[in-house]
Amino acid sequence: MTTLITVTEANAHAALHIRADKPDLYFLHYNTHWIGHGVANANIRCKFIEHNGTLVGFTAYGPAYKDDYLLEADASHIATVYHLVIKPEYQRQGIGEDSLRLIAQELMLQGHTELRVAHHPDAEKAARFYQKIGFQVIGKDYDDDTLLSIQLSDLA
């Protein structure tokens, strides 16, 4: 069973041990980067992904913003998954998809109807994952990364 656990000051250190790939291919600061955004912006949710009692991933999500400083809000019905990582040994088990469904349910309760996610243009693994679930490419984001979208009702 997959659940989302809120990152707190007491458990935030666990984010240092969650990587999606080999250390030389993954920038560790991204988990802590998003925890910092969560501290600075109460709308950004940072959560651990727990599966059968083990922390296996990390995610950050919330309302969509038009800029990377999260200062200029986008349309109120749009939400974004800013960061989603699953440890390699737990990938391809449905945990990422289960996590997105839990996120979708929470965001729908907040009034959002659309979910967006961006990934580096060369991140073929991420592209396959999101498109398999039903995300559609809609263009590029403010960092020129591939931007995808799905209706939250299609996930929940």
C-alpha cells in the first residue's frame, strides 16, 4: 500500500537518502531544494512516498506558477507536480502511478482540475512514465523542459 507522508522538520533528513538514479546522474539537492520551497511557500506540499512501511520516494506539488521562483501564480484550476522521485529498486511497481493518484485526489479537493508536470527533454524514462499514465505533451515550460498535462479526474 502506498501512502504520502508530510515532510516535517523532524523527518526532513530522510530526503537525503532518496534518489531516483545513480548519484552521478541525480542532483541530490533537488529534494532539499523543494523542501526549501515548501518552507517558503505554504502552497507547496512536500511529501515522502511510503510503500508497505518503507520510504521509497519523495514528491513536491501544489498550485501552478508561471516562474521558477513560484511568485507568479498560473490559473487557479491548474496544479503542478514539481518533483517526483522513486528509488530505483522500487520503480516499475506502480508506486509512482499510485502516488500521482493520491496527489490527484488531494488536489481535486482543493478545487484544481488539471495537473501538469515537466521533465528534461532528454529524460526518456520520465516521458514514457507520464505518457503511459495518460499525460499529453502540451509544449514547453519556463525552463524549456517538456510540459505535459492531464485532467485530474482521469487520475483519481
